[in-house]
Amino acid sequence: MADPRFFHRKGPFSIKEIADLTGATPVNAPDAERRFDDVAPLQIADSTILSFFDNRKYIDAFVGSHAGACFVRPEFADRAPQNMVLFTTDDPYRAYAKAATAYYPFETGNGVISDRAVIDPTAKLGTGVQIDACAVIGANCEIGDGTIIASNAVIGDGVVIGSGCKVGAGATISHSLIGNLCLIYPGARIGQDGFGFAMGPQGHAKVPQLGRVVIGNDVEVGANATIDRGAGPDTVIGNGCRIDNLVQIGHNVELGMGCVIVSQVGISGSTKLGNFVVLAGQAGITGHLEIGDGAKVAAQSGVMKNIGPGETVGGSPAVPVMDYHKQTVALSRLIRKKK
Amino acid sequence: MADPRFFHRKGPFSIKEIADLTGATPVNAPDAERRFDDVAPLQIADSTILSFFDNRKYIDAFVGSHAGACFVRPEFADRAPQNMVLFTTDDPYRAYAKAATAYYPFETGNGVISDRAVIDPTAKLGTGVQIDACAVIGANCEIGDGTIIASNAVIGDGVVIGSGCKVGAGATISHSLIGNLCLIYPGARIGQDGFGFAMGPQGHAKVPQLGRVVIGNDVEVGANATIDRGAGPDTVIGNGCRIDNLVQIGHNVELGMGCVIVSQVGISGSTKLGNFVVLAGQAGITGHLEIGDGAKVAAQSGVMKNIGPGETVGGSPAVPVMDYHKQTVALSRLIRKKK
Amino acid sequence: MADPRFFHRKGPFSIKEIADLTGATPVNAPDAERRFDDVAPLQIADSTILSFFDNRKYIDAFVGSHAGACFVRPEFADRAPQNMVLFTTDDPYRAYAKAATAYYPFETGNGVISDRAVIDPTAKLGTGVQIDACAVIGANCEIGDGTIIASNAVIGDGVVIGSGCKVGAGATISHSLIGNLCLIYPGARIGQDGFGFAMGPQGHAKVPQLGRVVIGNDVEVGANATIDRGAGPDTVIGNGCRIDNLVQIGHNVELGMGCVIVSQVGISGSTKLGNFVVLAGQAGITGHLEIGDGAKVAAQSGVMKNIGPGETVGGSPAVPVMDYHKQTVALSRLIRKKK
């Protein structure tokens, strides 16, 4: 049901194919060759459509859905409408991701170099690289197989980008080494000078920023997000990180693997995150801190101190999340007494 | 007095013309044919100039102004300088908006297609459409009469934009349907993938984002603001909404009519706003919430729960605004006691 | 040690040259002609390298460093490794900035105008101006000597930019007068309409924005930052200001000299800052306020009232910083009692 002006569908896929693809278990599925045409949300799916039920907030939509098939956790199977084919799995959203990607595969380079792109003759382009109109590729760049550089993106001299990446329209990258399978969204700014200067009443003296941005594989950098290059050391983004729109990452920051940085978060210079850290929206992390593996920071928190592995914090200044909730309760009690 | 390098003035307009245009009532205006050359703030206006007095914080500027004429609420008329022509109205700022627009009409397309623009031959352009240098227009786009696409803007395949719109320099739009009379400011990002993935220690699996962004008529989207397309449903922006710079709007978010979203606000995925909701600067709204018609959220608030129609909330986490003020007072008392 | 793909080094420089350049005093430096090849952080520098020690958090790195030379405050000289040449100075970071700039001078225009740039014939370009591919320069622009306009930047009609500036890739500037030696980072948006409209249930009427952005000398505007032009008065940024990434500056805002505005700060319309004001990350300042010379605002603060010269505030709503710390302590005590 996705708008055909924007999306090009594959399929249909059979119950057997979907099960093989996702590892989910077909239930209430007498005919393994039955095929589904498309994926769609529970609310709008009909009997030809495959859907998913993950967030229990939407249980009513599941119970009332006309979807032909649905990924679901086993414990909700008995709440399904009578004729729905179920694919049970512990992670319905991940199974849906895989199935939806079969119906709507991710874009890869079509090998077309626009004659309106501007490419330095010393740049090295891999097989299947696609460069759209008005993109600008600097001297000695290296761009890996199948990577797409969209319209009006600017890739500075010497930048290395791996294979299977997409750099969105209007994004700019300089002083950076980027791995494979990365998605850089429109308007992202990667590799510019950090905010480095010696302050003083006689003026703020700019400090040359001599590091790079080094990004691993399978990283996403959101629309209009900004990642400054290192001041001397590098700014480093580990494999598998997801960085949302309008996030700011200062110079010398390091992210481990699989970190999730939600929209409008700011991370100040030289702070280091371990693996699988989650920073919720609009959180701010001050500079020169260490945030341990698996730490979680609540939305709008202001982190002023190191966080140990696995800890969850909230508030501004941030405290352990249970204390944060207690503070919130205490504050609300305080005013109830005064009434 | 606007700098002629940047602004091209019409007029002058007579008292009668100004009254007809704005609906305001001339007072102290013996000669209805007297004309005013320009509009300007109270502080710098002279006797040839039309001004306005709206924010009572600036009463001294009104009382001491040399402006020839001024839009003013009736109750302040007797504070005016002796020779000032008054246009009384209950909404001086709106009357000024209309008059200023007569002196400085909004830009509309001049019908010139730059030979340095890159336009797919299947794109359909209305009458008077203006496409500036290095703008890129994709396949099967439809762009309505008189719309301007400024330099370096990128309009993706299939995008539909109505008439009388302006897409600012360097903005990018994909997977979107946009109504009439919309202003998209420079660097705005509309229609890119939302932040959708199935998290897990084995990596975060990207979920195809199969919806669109659907924007009504008379909508403004600020500079470097980001609006992600829907994941399956659409992201929807109602008629007359005003979205300021650097705002983030997540996938599947819906805004009713006339919402005002101030700079640096973030709205997480699947949250739905009613009509005429106001979110003040840097507020954050968590996902999957419902915000009722006419609700107001104070600056920097963190909204974690639904808000009913007409309610005003503040604080992080947000509470009814009176409670928020009481909490602030209670906190300040708490430390006074401890001294 | 900076990556030669991205950085082009000058030098080496002798102890005498470095001392002359920076005003620092050589200590433990028997041979004034000894030369150092490069600058680098303490942790990775070897005996051919000049480094600096400024933040005492990194004292261990200093004590254990193999750097050949180091800028250091006199009081730490006796903690230096035995063979390290020291350059003592009260401001090691500023001395390092000067030295590093000698090794890695800032870019200036190379006088090349790309034949893929689009330049209105009425634009006036100074000597040595560099215009990169797909940059667009409007009618009657004036661009001073040695200024660089990077790829895909868009300079609107009538804009004046001084000498020695760099406008980064994809930045857009309109309705603005900009001084000398300014650095505008990629994706910055300067001069677009402010968020001005008369609100009302019949729709929000757009108010023409008739002012400009006037920027002094030696100003930096960060990546994807936004500065709206004035509504009638101008938006003014004083000499020497440093504005970080993703900052929002509303219409009619005025900044004095040397202000430092850290990432993701928002300043609402018509607020005026004095000289050398510092706003830390994610702070928000409401409109129509006055912030005195030398005032400091802590990260994430929400400023709702004027701030006097030299005052420091914190919290949301912001209060004097000592009160803010006391509030934080009081809150944490409150929940300890309840356990």
C-alpha cells in the first residue's frame, strides 16, 4: 500500500518464504504457499497484507485488525482475530524489519554518474557507484562499490567512503574515513572544525583542528546532524551506531559499538561512550566524561559525571533514574502540602 | 527604510487604502489621502512612516515615537504622541502584517528556469514556476503555479508541491505531498527515513520507512528543521502550521491545523497533536502521545503523558503549569530555609 | 602526525621561532635552534613533536608523555618528564593555538573560480577570491579579498562578505552584511525570515521580515546553525563571537563582542547580549531580555529574566548559580529523608 510514486515493491512472498527469511514460526497457516502482497500497519492492512504487533499499547488494533498475517509474540497469539495467519517470534519488530526489507529492498548504486556532478579526476570510484546531479567529489576521494552520493552532497578532498553507503542530498563530509553500509542522511555535516579556541578578553584564538572523523560500518547519521572532527585525536563512531536527526557530536568524542543517540542530543568534546549506550532525545552530555557500556540516559537529562556500565540516569543534573523519579514525586508532594 | 539591496518597496499607500486593507479605524486622521512611504519599528520611524504598537513592554517607544502613523489597540490611543495618525484595531500586529505585506509583497515565481538547474524531463511544472541554479528536480515531480525552487534545493522523485510555495536554498524534500502557499526554509529536510530499527545486541535492524510526509496549505517549515516520513502511516502536518528552525518531527507524527512549534522542539514518533497546539522552544514530546486542541507546552518542558484540550503544562517531566510554578516556588523556598 | 590526506604541514620550527611566535618562555632548552616537526596531543607525541598541557585533568598524560616539547603553566614545570623542552606561559592553550596555526595555516582563497559555479555578472569579487563548484552567487553581491565560497554554498542577492572569510559547503546566506575573517560552517543558515506572524484562530498572518543580519569581524557560525534576519531592526552579531553548531538565533537578537554560544543553544527574538557572554550547551533564552556583559549561563538552563553583568545562572527556570546548586542538593536530600 506504500505510495507507488515513492516505493517499488517486490514480492509477493509465501508463508514459507517469509518464515525462512525471518526465522518466525507460522501458526494457523495451513497453506505454506499462500502469498502476501505487501506489508502495512495493523490498522489499514487487509487479508492480502502482512503486518506486525510489537507495542502492546496497540493491542486493540491487533485484536481488530483485518491483516492476513502478522508477526506476534507467542503470548499474544490467542488474542489474534480468527483467520489471521500468525508468525510467532520473540522479536516481531525485527522479523517485520526483515520481511519489509524483502518487499522494499534498500537502494544501492545504479552505476550512473550524472554529467552534472563535479568529480575531481583523481577520485577513485568503485563499481556501481552512483553520483547524482550537482554532487561534488574532491581530489583523491575513494568511494566504494555500490555507494550512492545524492544530489548536492559535497565530499571533501581525501575522504574515504566504503561500499554500500548512501550519502543523502545536501550532506557534506570532509576530513573523514567512513566504513561500509553507512547511511548519511540529508544535510548531515561530518568532519568540519570542532569548537576549539583559546578564550580570552583579547579575543578567542582559533585552534587548528587536526584530527579526523572515523566512522565504522553500518552506521546511520541523521538529517542535519553534526559531527565535528577531532582536535588532534580523532572523533570516532563505532560499528552499528544509530545517530538521529539534529544530534551534535563534538570533537574527540568516541562512541563504541551499537550506540543509539536520539534526536537533538548533544555530546560535548572528548567524552567517550562504551558499547550499546542509549541517549534519549535532547539529553546533553558534558565534555571529558566516560559513559559505560549499556548505560542509558533519559530524555532531556544533563549528564555532568561519569556513568558506570549498565547504569540508567535521568534529570538535569542527571542522577540514578530511581532517584530521579523519587525527586519528581517529592517535588509534587511538596506542593500538595502547601495547598 | 528596509535596505534596498534586499527589499523592493511598493506604495506609498494612503490612510484610506491602509484602512481598507487592514480593517483598522483611522483616528486623528483629517486627510484620508495622506500617504505613508514605508513601515518601520516605532524607535526609528519618522513622520512618513507607518508603525505598530503591540507588546506593551514597548510603551515608552510608543509614547516617544516620531512615527507618522501607528496601529494600536483603542485603549492605548490616548497615550499616543500628538500628531500621530492612529489606526485602532484589536489586533495591531495582524493589521501591521497586512500593511507591511502591501509595502513588501511576498515573492512569487518569475517563470525563469535556470539553465543551471537539473530537471528531470518527466517533471511537470506549472505556470510561472521559478527554478534557480543548481536546484535538482526528480522524475515525475509536480510543481504548482508560481512556486519557487531556490538554488541547490533537491526535490526527490515523485514529490508533489502545490502552487505559490517557496522551497528555500539547499532544502531537500523526498517522499512528500505538499499543499499550496507553503514556505520551506533553507536547509529544511523533509521526507527522509525515520529513526526506525529493531534494537538488539546482534545489531540494530533497519526497518523500511514506507509512509510519506503530507503537508497541508499555508504551512511554514523553518531553516534546518527535519520532518521524517512515516514508517507505514504518514507523517501529517495540518493547514496553517508554523514550524520554526531546527525543529525535529519524528515519523508518523500528526499535527492538526494551526499548530505553532517553536525552535528546537522535538516531537517523537507517532505522537498526535490537535488543532492550534503551541509548543514553546526546546520542548520535547515523547512518542505515542495525544496532545489536545489548543494545548500549550512551556519552553524546555518534557512531556511524558497525554495532554487534554486547552491544558497548559510546564516542567520536565511536564505537569499542569500552575503546579510547575508552585514547584519552582517550593524549590526556592526549600533553599531559603536551609541558609 | 595529522593525516596528510587532509592536512598540509609547514615547518619545522625552532625553539627560538616558537618562542617568538607565541611569547612563551623556553625552559630546559639548551639549543635554541632545535626544531620540532609537528604538533600533537601529549598521549601520542614523540621527541620530534610539540604539545601542550592545559587541562589538569590530563596531568598523568603530561607526566608520562614522550613529547619533545610542551606548552605548560610555570607551576607544572617541575612535573615534566626529564628531557622535555618546556615553553612556560600563563595560557598554554593560546600559545598552542598560535604554534599549531604556524604548522597548519588557515586556508585562504586560491583565486580559482570554478567554471561550475554560478555567479551573477553583477557580483563584485575581490582579489584571490575562491568560488568552488556549484556555489551560487547572486546579483550585486560583494565578496572581499581572499574569501572562499565552498561548494554548493548559496549567497543571495546583495549580500556583502568581507575579506579573508570562508563560507562552508552548503551554507546559505541572504539579507546579510558580514565582516572580515569570518568562518561560516557547512549548512549554516543566515538571513532567512524570522518566525514572525500574528497568531489567531483565523490563521497565522505572516509578517514581512524587513531587517538584515549584520555580522562583525572574526566571527564563527557553526555547522547547521541558524540566524534569522531582523523583523525591522537588524539581527546583530558582534566582533569575535563564536557560535557553535545547531544554535538558533532569532530575529532582532543582538550579541555584543566575544560572546561564546555553545551548541544547541536557542536565543529567542529581540534578546540582547552584552560583551563576552557565555551560554553553555542547550541553554534557552526567552525573548526580549537583556543579558549583561560577562554573564554566564549553565548548560540546559532556561533563562526567563534579565541577567546582570558578570552574573552566573543555572537551572530551568534559571536562578543564580549558587542557588541552583543548593536546589540540586536540597532535592537530593529530600529523597534521602523519604527512604
